[in-house]
Amino acid sequence: MTNTTTLRASGGPNWSHRLKDAGFWAEWAALVGLIVLVIVFQTLNPTFLSPGNIASMLVAAAILIILAVGQTFVIATAGIDLSIASVMTLGAVVFGQMYEGGHGLGVASLMAVVSAGVAGAVNGVIVARGRITDFIVTLGMLSAASGLALILSDGKPVTVIDPLLLRLSTSGIGIFGWSFVIAIVVAVVAHVVLFHTRFGTHLLATGGSPESATAMGISTARIKIAVYLISGLLAGIGAILLVGRIGAAEPAANTAFLLNSVAAVVLGGVSLFGGRGTIVGPFFGALLLIALVNGLTLLGVSQFYQPLAVGIVVVLAALLMRFQK
């Protein structure tokens, strides 16, 4: 919240003071940045807000939104999940292997989510019970999951052609593809869990002060195991959407998903030191990153410059977070 929030005589907040407060801009950086990008890119290229391009951006943002939600749960406890992209790749490979083995879409989807969830749970158990820093544990899982994906697939992608999966990635309601609808459902459920359940309260308490949370009778170890499990399960859901989008189970991990999931959380105003969380912020943060890359592509900017632009935006957002309390 802001440093000094004055009140009008009517009891409402003085928005002129809030708008001058850098903390306000830190909390709403993703939404404000998204609006600015939309105005700029639409001005420079009128096709930016065409229905087709909007639909394309929303579908592209679906997987990142889901991963960012999972990353938010972990970061809210002052942790970080460096393995989330590799775990998603592992889930995709398991999906491909099960589907190729004739087990059907339902079983393949279930096993993708379960395998990713197991990897997440392993992260949580080692971090919480082994008392090893999350950076080292998830870095190790990043390598282990990537290696396991290559072993299971023998380094070869598996083509997945399924009518239902194809409709999931190409159909929808208007400009809202089914994959984006799934991402919205995930975000809404996550918001309810984080802010309207006892678990969410305990999670934020654990991130704010583990010692105080323990003194209040909160099992911080169970909370940490749970958030890494959630991160893994959401990576598994992302794996299904990824396979549907590209039509294959690729064993090669895409590190851009890891970097962008953290970037979306930072842009969303979630404190990297824990204790502060939001789902709306990372949601818009993911949309901002996708809109940025899409807009630069439409303007003909070389793809080599796009990671540079994303990095600059993330660093600026991190600087704004210094003013949060």
C-alpha cells in the first residue's frame, strides 16, 4: 500500500495523492503498462487491435498466465520455482508417451498433470523438510526434469493429433479461445484460494514472517510443500495446452517460459520477499509481455531485440517495487 494515504472529508481516498505515490504505480504497473502498449502499438500499426490479432495474443498468453499463477503462489512464500518450465516439458513428454501408447486423451492429460505435480511436490518436500534453499532445489529439478523428459522421449518429439485437443487450441467464444478461458478459470480459482480461504491466509503469513507464522500454529513446512505442488500441477495443465497448441510433445525445454513467468509476477507487483501476493497483477503482467512481443513483431522489429525490451520492462517494474511497503 502507499506510504501516506490521506482521506477526504467524505472518507474516501485522495486519489491525487495516490497518483503521485510511486507505490501506487508499482501496484498497478502491469495494467498501466498494458494500456500504454495498446495505445502505442495501435497507433503505429492499426492491425494490432484487430480481432484476429487479439485472439492470437490471448491464446499465446494462456500458458504464461497459468505458469505465472503457479509462480505467484511460490513467490508469495518468499520462494521461487526455477523448474516450472522444465516440469511443464516433462508433463508434455509424459502426455505424448501416454497418448502414443494408445491410452487416450483423458489418461494422457491426467498423467501429464500427475507427473508434473509429483515433480512439484518433490521440490516442496526437499525445500521444507530438507531445509535446502529453494534456488538450489528448483535449479536441480530444472536439470532433472529436462533430463528425464529427454530419456522418456529418447530426444524425439511425439506428434499428437486429436480432434478435441485441436478444438481446445483453435476454437473458443468469439476472440476468447478455450485455452484462454481455461487460464481465466485458473486465475479466478487461484484468487479465491489466495484471498478467501484459510490456506491463503496461512500462505501469506508464511511468506511475510515464517517465525511468526510458526508461533501462530501454522505449519510452514506444509504450506511450502503445498505451493510447490500447486506450481507443479499448474505446469501440468500448461503442458496439455502446450501440446495442443504446437501439435506435438517436444522434449526440449523452453526457458523463455521460466523467465517470463517470473517477469509476469514481478510486473504484477508481487513481492519477491514474500508476504504480498496478487493474482490480477501477474495476469495483466503476462498479457503485457505477450502484447509487447506481438507489437514489436508487427512493427518488424528483429526478434533479437525483443528479449532486450522485455528485460528493460521487467527491471523498471522491479525498481518501482522498491516503493512498495
